[in-house]
Amino acid sequence: MNQVEKTHHRLDLRDVWAILKKRKLLLAIPFLAVLVTVLGASFLVTPIYESSTTILLGKSQLLSRSIESMLPGDPGYLPIQTEQKLSTIRSQILSSGFLARLIQDLKLDQQTTLDKAAEAATSEFPGYTKEEIKYFLLIDRMRRNIYVRFRGENLVEIVCRSSSPQRAADMASSLARIFIEENLKYELIGVREALEFSDEQLAIYKRKLDDSEQRLKAFRQQTIKLNLNEVSTNSQNIREITSEADATRIELASLRQRREELKQTLQAGGLSQYSRFSSSQLESLRAKLLNSVSDYTTLLTRYSWKDPKVLSLTNQTKNILDQIASQVAKEIESFQLASDQTAKSTLKEYLIASYKESFLQKKQEVLNQVAKNLERLLAKQPDYEITLSNLEKEVESSRKLYDAFVQQAQGSQISQQVQQQQAESKYRILEPASAPMKPVMPNRPRVTMFGIALGLAVGLGSVIMSEIMDHSFRKVEEVEEYLELKVIGTIPRIVSLDNAAPASRARFVTTAVLVVLSLTLVVLIFKFATS
């Protein structure tokens, strides 16, 4: 019989209890040491706080577990479309654009530890600046601390973790706000483009309407300035003015002939030196007369020849001529002439004829010029009417287009408001983020259970290894079985005086270690309970 067969025996529960009782120190010390170490380490770890917010995407559809179990498909798994939707939303929230806005809003890049980490990584990434490395590190860190999941088919939960409870709440709130703003912007992008297009076209056609109205106004002002009306530019009025000009021409020719006759008579009577006589009063009346004739140019472009205003001007010129005749007679009477009364009358008629000649000559020139201007305007009048009609049509067309774009812009604004209200009701925050009161990491109950399990595993492992390495006999039966001899008696363990002191010190040290570990464990548990 070999040694393995001789030592082979079956253990019962009493044997196991005896082994544990015998190796109790090997079981207790590792158990307490591991548990104390794990709990102590949990207090040294930086606590991580978690804050979450829930966003409603349209109508919420929450299903109970009982109803969910009745639906086809595997329970606990999201449908494929929902999973794809969640993946899309997760990618959107964790995108660089969203996180960059979050960093800017909360100023998360102003951290000393982040600056040190970026400076340490500069040598590994020489192609990037310190700010770029800091940005990459911060984006990566945030993606590892932000979670997106569905709580229902249309409920999205954004979870943010941070070492600061307030920062975790701010991150969750800001991400929810950014998510809603970006989706609202996307929902309204079509309406905004239409509104911007309407505004652009509205501005363009507003300028066109203003330009066309200005051209029409300027044309009308020009027409008014030229005094184009049916009275002044009709053919009858032009014929009357032309007839008056011809009559003036005939009268002027007759007057010139008579003036030559009078001049010869004066020369025969020795009075030729008085033919050029003039005075300041006469020259003033001459200037007044010629200025009155010039007024025909203005009046005849507005009124007909037989208009009272024109007739009044004609009478005014006649009165001035009468004043000139009276002044000439007065001046001649003051002359000391040896001639008879007939010579004085001849001189008077000659001088009056000279003033009247200049008047008739000026009147003829004015009437001819007015007639030409009116004939030219009469020829252009159809063009003016056509131009006026075209300008009015252009203004009307521009006004219709402008009004149409005004209505379109108003409709786009109403549509934007309606869609914005619909979008705002579609994206709502059901559960706003709040600052957490307790950290989620480290999870001390779980850490405690892990420490207990690990301590028991280490303690039991120590006991098992000690038993495997212990080849001594434990029972009388093992000796009889191994030696195949009958045991007559047993001698108890005898401790000498030399070995008593070390054994006592060993028990004291062991007891002290157990007491210290136990007290430490009690303190940690008390701190955990009070925290």
C-alpha cells in the first residue's frame, strides 16, 4: 500500500470545523486585513457624483414589464429602430460640436490638472499645440463620463459624472439645453431659410418699388415743371399764339416804315439831333416793358392766349406804352424848340415809335419761341403719356410683388412660430438635473461585499495552503492506518519553560493585530454609516 492510499481518508463536517478552528488566525487575519485595506482605500478614492436629466421626444410611451413581456421579441432588448435612434442621439450628444459648446459654456477647460496633463503629453504629440492636446484630453474625458440611454421609446436620459456634484448637474442641464436648441434649429431650418429668402426678396422688391416710385415722382415733377396740359399745348392755342406773332410782325414792319418817314421829316426840319433823345425815366419804363414781354414765356406755357392772366399781361404792356407816350410828351414840352407844334408832334411820334419798335420786336421773338416750344411739347406729348403709363404700370407691378412677398414673409413668420411651438412641445425636459447628495463612486456597500468576499477567499486560501503543506498526523486512526499497528497510548504536547515565553509573545502579538484590525474596521464602518 503506497503513501497516497494510506493517507487517503474522507473528511466530514467535524473535520472541516476542526481545521477552521485550528487555523482560525490564518483565516481571521487575512480577512480583516483585506477588508480594512479595501474600505480604507475607498475613502482615499476621489468621490464621483452623478446627475441625470430626462428629455421627452414627442409623445412618451412607457410600457410596464408585464405588457413588455407580452410583446414579440426578446424582453429587455430595444427594437432595432429604437436602438438605431438611440445610437444616433448618443452620437449627436457626444459629438465634438456639442461637447465644444459645453466646454465653452461651463468653461471646463480652466483646470490646473488638465493643463499639467496636456503639458506632460506635449512631448508625445509634437505636432499639436498645448491647447489642442488639452482640448483632445478634455473631450475624451467627457465622453468617458457622459452616458446616454433610453428610459422608454421616447425618453432620453443624459447622465453626467464629475468629481463635483454641482458640475455634474451643470453638465447634464447644459447638454440637455444644447441638445434641444440644436434640434429646434434643425426642425426650423426649412422655415428659417424660407423666411430669410422672403426677407431678401422683400428687401430687393422694396428697393425696386422705391426706385420706380421715385422715377414716377420725378417724371411727374418734370411734367408739372414743363406745365404740360391740354390748354397750353392744344393746336388752337398754338395757332392763336402764331397768329398774334404774325400780327406783331406785320405791325412791326409797318411801324418801322412809319419811323423812317418820321426820321426824314425830322432831318428836313433840323431836329435830327433829338432823334436819339432818352432819359432815365424813359429807360426805366423801357426795361419794365421788356420784362413784361418776357413774362409771356411763362404764362403761355401754362395758359391759353385768351386766358385772363395773359390778357392782363397784354393790358399791362399797353399801360406801360401809354406811360412811355406821356413821359415822351412831357420831356418834349420841356425842350426849348423854335419849331412849330407840328415839328414837336413829329418828334413825339418818332420817339414813341422807337420804344414801341423795341417792344414789338421783343414780343415777336417771345411769341415765336413760345410757339416753337409748344409745338415741340405737343409733338412729345404722346411720348410723355406713354412714359407716364409705363412708369405707373411699373410701380403697380412692383407694389404687387412687394405685397406678395410681405404676405409670404408674414406667413413664414407665423409658420415659424407654429413650428417652434410644436418643436418646443416635442422636446421637453421632464426631469431637470439636480446636484446629487451622495456619490455613486466608490459604491461602499459593493466595496464592502467585495472586501468580505476577497478577505474570505484569501483567508480560506491560506488555510487550504497550510493544510496542504502540513504532513503531520491529525488522528490516531491515521497513525494506525499508516503504520498498520495498534496505538497503545498518546502523549500530549509538552511545552517547556524555554518555549513558553515566545509562544506567549506570539499570542500577544496576534491578539494585538486582531484588536487593531477590528478597531480599524469598526471605525471605517462607522464612518461609512455616518457618511
